[in-house]
Amino acid sequence: MTITSDPMFGMVMENKEICIQLIQRALPHLQLKEIVNIETQKDVGNVAAKKVRYDVYVLDKDNRIFIIEMQITDRKNLPFRLRYYLGQIDQELLKPNDDYRVLAKYPTYVIMFCNFDYYNLGLARYEFEMRCTNKLGLKFGDKRTIIIFNATAKEFSKSDIPIKSFLALMNNQVDNKSKFIRQIQTEIANIKENPERRRGYMKFQTLLADAKYEGKVEEREKAIAILVKSLKDVKISDEDIKAKLRENYDLSDKEADKYLQ
């Protein structure tokens, strides 16, 4: 389980110091000093629309919102996915009688870490804001920014150097000279070895399995098998895994034993 695993990434980002450093390296022009709230695997949306689950949702003391995502599979829909994400963020911020100007208090950043180059230009960073097509210096002014990182990049601009070691880590290239990377690796090791943190990992993995196969009865067995393998990888005991299977999938002891084998 590496940093590119959704549950592991979320649990590592629960460490405020690591989370602050990652955001600061992704957006070096910002001065981020204090986080008010971190939520991992945050569900948003109503029953009448497609729900969204953010890997990491961060609010800082200046009311800036950061959505941080880890994406290892190119599903060919990234711009449209992020368009929907931004809309869901705003729905959570406005109350029925609020003026739209309330949104001005909440600058929003979506940071997407990809281990593929969606735009095939070789850039390490693709950063987007809305601008006037007739006068590119004129910003739309909605205070929304999207940053897409490409971990396969070979060349880095000066502003991308701070994030370079993290993108390398996504490819299992560990820069032991970087204090930041050593801190992440230590956090991953603690999650794998600490019983309480492993239980947290088990919760994350269960949420993801349930979300991935929600409503697909025919793929229920596949979801359970993936869950069991993931929990075994981080040394969750067989008894704890069986308890989770009974709780989430209403399995008997005999059925749970079958999946453990």
C-alpha cells in the first residue's frame, strides 16, 4: 500500500503538518499556516444527484477550500469530473437565502495528482482559471483554481521543484534526502504497523469498496475479495476482517471463511 492508494493517501493527509506541506508545495505562492478542518473520504451531494466523495477536503483559517485527489487511472473524463466537483463544493457553501457574493469568501482550489499526462504536453503542472478569451489578462474572478499534476513528467519548471519529490514518490521513487518524503514514509509505516491506524485503514478500504460496487449486486463478490486482499496487505487479523465482513456484508462465519481462504 503506497501513497497512491486512496485509503493510504487519505490517512497520511490526516497528519496536518504533512497536509499543509503538500498544499504549500503544490501552491508555493500561497501562505498556508493553519488548517481549521480536514475531512477524508468526504461525501457530498443529495439523493437526487450523483454523489461525490472527495479524497481530502481541507478548510484553512482564511476560508480557503482545498480538494486534494489522487488519481491513478485515466478515465478520459477529468475536466468534466472536476467541473462537477466544483459545483458540488459551492452547493455546500450557500444557504437558501444567501447572496451569491457569499462564495467570494471561499476561494477554492482543486488539486489533482495523476500518474498519467492527461493533456500529453509533458508538463508537470497544468493550472487553470477562467479568463476572457479576447483579453487573456482579464480573469473571470470566481476565485476557483484547478491544478492537475502529472507524475510522469520529465522536466520541471522552477515553481514545480518543491512538488517534484512527491510526484517521484507516486512512482515509488523515494528521495531519502527530502525531509518531507521521509516524513510521509514514516507516516505510512506507522499506519501499517499501528493496530489503531490499521483499523482506520480498514474503514477507508471498506468505504471505497462499497462506493465502487454500490448497486451492482453481480459484482458484490469482487468487492469483498478486493477488500479482504487489501486488509491482509496491511496485516489486519483474520478475526477483524471476518468481523468487518459480517458487519458490512451480512456474511455468516462460513461465508467469511471462504473469502479469507
